[in-house]
Amino acid sequence: MRKTLSLLAITGAALALCACSTTTEQKAASGAVAGAVIAGPVGAAVGGAAGAVAGHVQNESKK
């Protein structure tokens, strides 16, 4: 349960930070940094993935 809440917090922080970026790569990188600050290597992986997803969603919505 605690890990799930941690991952949700990481994902939320990463998505909030990703909103400031413009490209998918920037969103993935900023998400990874936010995740790393919060939860180390696992957080970096989750944050990077969340940022990449946010970037792809944004790109698809522009089409």
C-alpha cells in the first residue's frame, strides 16, 4: 500500500513538472528528475515514463 501511494505521488509530481516542458523529450527528462528527487532510481523510471506518456498525449491531441 505504501509503495502504491509513493508511486502515485511520484507520478503526480512528474506530471505537474512535465506541464512546463514543450517536447516529449523535455517532458520525459523533467519527469525523470522529479521522480529521482522524490524516490531515487525507481522514481526516475516512473517519472520519465509518465513524462513520455504526457508528451505523446500532447502530440496526439495537436493532430
